Amino acid sequence: VPFDEVAEHNGISEKTNQVFFHKFCAKMAGLYDRWIRVPETATEIAKVCALYAKRGFPGCVGSVDCVHIPWDRVPAMLR
């Protein structure tokens, strides 16, 4: 989406959106190796899959989409 369209939706200037976007991407790239890691061994994959399965997401290995979706039916044991 072009920055001018983003500005129309969020009410922040095109230039400010552009500067923020580039600063955000640079910061995330700097944190990537420290905080975002893909399991590499069969043991690591099994461990991660087990954790996600316990939370109701069988077969999931991870998520880095930066989307936060409310989960209104969280099991009591996970709250």
C-alpha cells in the first residue's frame, strides 16, 4: 500500500508514515537474529509443535506475522 493511502487511513502524514516504516524495518532487522529463530533440528521442531499443540494449534511451528487476534475462548488453564 502506498504511503499516501496509509496517510488517508491513519491521519498521519505520508512523510511520517514513510520515516516510521523505514525505522521500524531497520529496528526489526536488527532484532531478528536475537528474537526470531526457526527451529532447526527434529528435536527443536517437535518441542515447538508440542507447545503449540497444547495451546490448541496442532502442527504449528511458529508465527511471526505481527498480527494480534483476540482469542475470546481461551481455555481457563491458559489464562
